[in-house]
Amino acid sequence: MLTRDEVVWGFKYCLGRNPGGEEVIQQHMKMADYKTLREHLLKSPEFLSRMTQQAKPAEDHPFANFGRRAVVFIHVQKTAGTSVTQLLAANFEPARRCPERFNQLHHYSLAELGKYDFFSGHFDLFSTHLIPRRSIFRLSFFRKPSDRLISFYRFARAHPPSPSLLADPHFALAKELDAVAYFSNDFIRASRLINNHYRAVFGGSLWPGVRLHFDGGPSGDSVFGDVDRAIEGVRLLDGLGLTHRFTESMRMIFDDLSFSLPESPKRLMSTDQMALEDDEATHVPPIQMTPELQAVLAALVNDDDRIFKAAEAEFARRVAANKAAAPTENSATSSDRPADGQAHETKR
């Protein structure tokens, strides 16, 4: 049950008005909690109508910004992506940051997409090609697939419950089942968020109900994607990071973007921190990798393990290339050094 004040302020914050009578207040006080009230008001025709009336079509043709570089972060869940997003977003004006956080870029017009310089969301690689820019710096982070899945399970289990969240079986089932039962569940095993997720993101699609046709013909490729295509997509990323080498990855990416990285970049949205910061969150202890759990996960990560190893190899190659290209104290040639008794010319 809600209090009278919670209902009144819910209406004021969401709809910008009072509820409109004691009967309306009493009716809404019967709702389970404030989250239910919020969901109800935000989905109401009145709220949607207000938002539609305030929305203005983009005035700029995509050509107006076509020459500007866009930075697109493909945020794979539970790879430190929230931290990466916050650090990157600080380099862009708020009006230049795309608000889309999920794989819905195709719902935006070209004029709308053309306004933004920074994109961060749970996109598949295919969707990022919808952005109308000549130059797009694409980046993503990778984590050992089995560790990512266990982290996703702990996050879903720990997350504060809400009606909308519990409507998603990924979260509802995590609240009910232990790790082995969760990853044995038929729905979970069929999910592209779980079953070889890297393969779907970089070699297929996250959009339900479609079959992809690459290479100019009706190949009939499944939305679950192709592992070799995914590996190729990973290697072609402009920025590539590894979660377990977070700071080193961020430095390399920020150097490539000519951005300034804070001295000690912080990790955000940690499952262990969630229970400390939110009273409604549940503390979930670490999950031990038992032989039984490892066997259940095997088919869910077999292709992703290949993709992750390719990402690790590509990361190592880039680190080595950067070290080889870095100047050393003795790397200057004789022509670079001033002659004896001759001062350096001041740079202008």
C-alpha cells in the first residue's frame, strides 16, 4: 500500500499535476509500491501524449554532421561497460550523447541519429552501421565468457525487484533458481543474452524473429550468428578492451581517441557494491565453479571462448604494436639531435 503523499507526489513528478480528487488518490494508494505507481503513470496515455507533443523533429539533415567522428561503445553486459560509458561520456556534451541504451537504433530516424557523436548501449555490431557518419570509432570490452555469465546471474539475482524487471525471465528466474538450475533452464539456454552472446553481438543479431542474409544472398543465417564472422568483427574494432586489464585497456583506447583519462578510473555497477548502496538489493555471495556448473555452462560458451581468445590475441597484438611504436630515450637519430654547442630551436 502507498501513502497519500506518495501518490500525490507521484502524479506531480510524472504528470506535472495533482491527482484530481480524493477518489483517484485512494484508488492509486492500493498499488503495491511506488515502482508500480511509476510504471503505471509513465505508461499512461496522458504521459505519452505529453512526451509526443514535446518531441520535435530534428532540423539537421544527416549530411550536416556526416564529417564528424562518432564514438560507438558496444556494451556487452557485465564487462565493466557502465564504467566505460561514464568515462567516455564525459568527453561529449550532453546534447551529443544518444539516449538509446538498448538495441533500438533502428527506431530512430537518420536525422535523429545524425545529431549524436556518442553512442553507448547493448547494441549488436550490425545496428551500429545504421549511424550516418563517415568515421565511426567502434569499441567494446570482453571478459572470460563463463565469468561473464556467472556475473550476469549474480547481478540479476541481486538486483532490486520491480514489476517490470520481474517480467523479464532473465531476472525473475535468477531470483528463484540456483546457478546450476538457472543455466539449465530452457528459456535461459535459448537466450542470446546467455547462449554464446559474443557470437550473436558480433556475428549475428540481438533482434528477435529475424534471419540474416549476408553476402548478397539468402544465406538463412540464424540470428545466433556465425563465429568466424564474429571473430572478424572483433578484430576490426577500433577500440578493444579486456575487463581483467581494465585500466590498461582504457589508457590504450583513450590514447587512440586523444581523450584525457582520469588517474584512477573507477569501476561502477559492481554486484558486490549494489547491496551496500541500495537497501532493496540482495547480497549474493560469490558463485563457486563446480564441475556440475562447468558442465552446464560448456555449451553456452563454446563459441564465445573462441571469440574471447581471438579478442585476447588481438589485444596482445595491439599492446605489442604500441610498445614497438613508442619512442625511447635512445631512439632519436643523429639528425634529430642538435649539434654540439647548438641550442634547440624553440617550437612555434
